[in-house]
Amino acid sequence: MAQPIRFQPPPADGRQALRARVEQAPEQHAEAILAGYDLVQALHDRGILDTATCALKASDEMLAALVVDANTPEAIRALRNLMFWQKILGNIEPKWFQGLFKAIPDGLATATAERSEPIRIWKLVRRALSKDSLRGVAAGLDFLESFGRHLHALEASMRSPSA
């Protein structure tokens, strides 16, 4: 009767197999590997790898601290307020903000400029009655009126027993 031949494969050396694959990689892969080495070196030179390593080692402690800090009434209100402001700001056209924020430096420059003559009440009244000033006053009053209307509605809803 035939006897089976015993076969014992030699233990595989993983590092040697990887080294052989890298040495036999086509030229296009070699360029990618060298680019990867350059990237890793740049991350190391700037300390990013050390920072990432420390963050990974401390991730459990950092997560626990974040959870503790995020589980406060203040943090919950802050997140709710941020979501609210995201909705509000998302409804405003950027050109309106541009107009507002471009006016700030102009107004500050005018207000802080040296004047050759003193400020007179009649000149202020004339400026206050100009088309641009009246438009700004009207916009401010529109805002205040809307704000008051929303405050009144909020107070009424807080007084009602169904709230």
C-alpha cells in the first residue's frame, strides 16, 4: 500500500513577501509609494503625525470629556441656538449682508474723520431727512416692529395653558 508523503510548508515570512512585492511593483506604483513617503515625511516634519498619535492614544479620554461637556444644559441650548441661526442665516440673501457689512467701515470712517467745522444741529437734521438716512431708519423700524410682534406672540403663547 502506498504511503502518503508528508508535506510541511515552510513558515511564511510576511515581511519578506511584502518586500518582494514592493521590489517587483511596476514603475507607476513605485511613484505612488514615493509620493506616499513624501507625504508621510511632510506630516512628520510639521508634527501632524505626533499630534494624530497623541489624539488616537487619548481618544477615549477626549470622547468622555466631550460627552460630559456636551451633556450640560448650556451646551444643549448652544447647539439649538446654532441650528436656529443656521435656519435664519440660510434665509437671508448674501447681498443684503454685503450691503450691511460694507456700510460699517464707511460709517466708522465718516464718524471718526476730522471735521473742519463743528457739528451743527441743522446739518444733522438735514442729513437725517436725506433719502438714504430715512431708508435706514425705516429698515430699523421695520425690524423693531417685527421684533415686537414676535415678542408679543411669544408672551401670548407662554401665557396660554396649552403651551
